[in-house]
Amino acid sequence: MLPFHQVVADDFTAVNQRIITQLHSDVPLVEDIGHYLIAAGGKRLRPLMVLLSANALGYRGREHVDLAVIIEFIHTATLLHDDVVDTSNMRRGRPTANAEWGNAPSVLVGDFLYSRAFQMMVALGNMDIMAVLSNTTNLIAEGEVQQLVNAKDPAVTEENYFSVIRKKTAILFDSACEVAALLCGANAQQRAAMSAYGQKVGTAFQLVDDALDYRGDAAALGKNLGDDLAEGKPTLPLIHAMRQGSPAESELIANAIRNGDASQLKTIVSIVEASGAMDYTLECARQEVSAALEQLQQLPDNEYTQAMATLAKFSLERSY
């Protein structure tokens, strides 16, 4: 267990138990796929952010556990759909659900998780929370569609790239913190600080994720290196490398993106490193983390906000 999990260990145990309860279905295949995904583990950072944020603001009820489960179900649903869209066959070191059961069951169980999340939202009876999360799921879908449009297009700009990652990744980190603030009855300043903290950490997390696709360890990551290139995704390391590299290097990367071709991954990694693209991407992530830490100055100083600071730094320093 990572240090920032430990301060909410009991809450985290309750979340895991609640996940199992809420995965119940009269259709065995739903439970089979659901339990397979949960057993795969993962860092569970998004539900963790709900727990840390609620405790940081002094919450003493139990509804933050359900909120954490809702956030995890939304995230897991997006993973199921993403793996189908990306034709991925490996996640967290195991075959993806679509590799095990096929595309149709994966998409439909993803729909089940989305709808179960909304059932749980209704049970909470808080329209402000429902408004935030319904907007969030819409933005995630929009970001995924934009990423699909961007695929195999080497002309995608840095601005467009950041727009996509803020929608498809950062928004759920953002919302995890904001709905916790809403649950606590936080004032407008605290709610805004929580939201901004989550957005900055989520953006840094995705930037590092995109960097690790060219510098990470496949075994530690639980997925194949170069997957983004094979899917024709113009991520920031490639965008910057094309901007800084020689015409020949830029064209090599552009062709790899157009064709979704990772056959020259080793050469492209060398170009990415030599052009300073990796350093540039990680510096962008550092700036996001620095901004996230600034937001914490507006919140109470306690063991939970200290854990949130540690989590922000982990998003930058992680190797998996």
C-alpha cells in the first residue's frame, strides 16, 4: 500500500467491499467481467482522491465511500470502452476484458458500470453532485471522440492535445475532488481549490503516462511500450519531437503516426530523447504538480492534505 493510501486505509477497505456489493447482477457474465477488472488491481487514485478530499475537509459520514465507488465505476467503464476502441490486448499486466471475452461483452459491461454509477448517484440524492458527474461523463466521452479524430494525424497541435487529456483524463480527477467538497458542504473557495488540484494532478498523471510509453518498463507498466504509436496517437513527446527534430526525423515520426506503425520504435525513442521532448513533457508535468500543490495551500493543513501533496508528487515521479 502506497503511503497516501494508508491514512484512509479503513475507508479504502470499505470501498473495496462496496464495489463487490454493487457489482451484483443476475447476469453472471456481468459479475465475471466486473470481478476480473477489480481483481486486476491498479492504483485506484481516483476513488482515493474522493476519500482524501472528504477527510481533508472534516467529513464524518459514510457517503464518501459510495462516491468513491461511483468514481471508480465511471473510470472502469471508460477503460472497458477504451480497450475496445484501441484494440488493446494488455492492461495492468493481464489480457484486457475484450481480449478475454470479446468486444461486445466489454462494451455492454462498461454500459452496466456507467448505469450502476448513476443509480448510486440517484440514491445519494444530491443534485449538485449529479450535475458535476453527469457533465464529467459527457466531457470524457467528448474527449475520447476527439482523441479518435486526432488518431493518425501528425498535425495535431499541443493545444489540441492538452484539450483532449483534460477532458478524457484530468476531468475525472477534478470531479473526484469537487464532489467530495460538495458532499462536505465546502465553501466556494475550497470547492474551487479541490477542483483545480484534481485537474492539475490528472493532467500531470496523463503527461507522465504518455512519457512512459517511450521510456518506461513494459513489465512495470503492465502494457506494451509503443502502444500509443501503434495506435497512431500524437502525444506530447511526439508533437515536441516533430517540432524540434530535423525535417527527416519529423517526417519519420509523422509517417509512423499516419500509419500507426511502431516498427521503428527504437529509432523514434532516440529522436524523442535527443530532441528534448521527454524533458519537455516531464517539465510540463512538473508545472502541473507545482500548481496542484499551490491549491492545497487554500485547504486545511492536516494528514489528509499532506497525503494529497504526496499523491501529487507521486503522479510525477512514478515509473508505472
